[in-house]
Amino acid sequence: MSELLNIYKTLKNKKWVNLSHKIDENSPKFPALPALEKENVFTLKDGFYVQKFSVVGQYGTHIDAPIHFVEGGRWLDEIELKDLLLPLYVIDKSAEVAENNDYVITKQDILDFEAEHGEILPESFVAFRSDWSKRWPSYDEIRNLDENNVQHTPGWGRDALEFLIKERNVKAVGHETLDTDSGVHANLDQVPATGALISVAYPNWTEATGSPVRVVAILPEDE
């Protein structure tokens, strides 16, 4: 039996968790973006069923390419295939977020996490669990605006991101809110702090700044 087949059988016996929201025309989104549009091009009356989807890259559970933020950054099709399967760390700050909707995860939070679970390995994926995704699919609850239309949502602190990228050399970070900064059901509450893998899949677009994705966590325990 080949080595890869053994690995395949091992992974198939583990518990798999869906980390992606289903998306439709009513899914919460960044306010400036258009909603998904879907239409039937052909139906079974025509002999085959074909649908047309019109959707922005940054919609629902999605991936942002570096060029989404940085001039000269990589497009999605320039991301290495091996970077789409990574060790997963989940930093749980859901209790703090419940007390303070504007909670910002800091470098100290990461150091506290490492003191308990060990240093985050290079080339990993680090997710911020806030349980904000449990508000899905309510647009109002996801945005959480006050009487002055100010959004109150948790997010990453700049010091935390710089630490993870520059000192821990992680490949990617993830979160459950619409924005990275302070102010989606992601099932991060089913994923352990360490030991899981994360798999990200999306179409092989040419020069895309982002794309909706199907994200799966493979847990260390057996089903």
C-alpha cells in the first residue's frame, strides 16, 4: 500500500468539520459590495440544468489574496498549492467577545495562548474564534450597529498580525466577522486549539483578488 493511500485512509477516519457558510442572495456582506445574483440559463426542460452566478470575490466565507490589500501582492493563482493545506491553530476569545463586542485580539493574547499550547509553528493558519459566526445569517446582528451607525465587532490588533506574520511566519489568519479590523456559522467552536488541519479550496481564477471558498477542518480525533 502506498504512503499516500495510508495518509488518505488516516484522514478519512478523522472528524471533518465544515468551516464555510452557505451563501445566497441574502448572505451578510460588506455593505459596499453587491449581493450574489443567480439565474437559470437552462433547465431540465432544455435537457440539462445550468445556473449562472454573479458574485464578488469577497463574499461569504472567502479568501483574500495579498493584492487585495498590497500593491504588487500575489493574485490567488500565485498562491502555492501546498499553502492550501496547513496546520490550524484556534485562539478562543469568545468569552471576552461576549463581554466586549469591540474586543481586539493582541500580541499578548497570542503569547498567552503559546504559554498554554506551545509556540505557533511557521507556515500555519491561525484563526480567531469569537463565536461571531453564530449571529449568521442575520445581517443586523453581524454588523451590530449602534444608534449612531457605528459598527461594534471584534477584530485583530495590528500588533497581533505583525507578530504572527513577521515573528511566527504564519501563512494565513482567519476570523468570523466581515472585516479583519475591529469594528460567519464557521464552526470554530468544534475545532481544538491545536492539532487540526485546515483545507481551503476555490476555483482556479486568473488574477483574482479574492474568492468564495470551501473550508474544511480535519480534526486529530477519530470520528
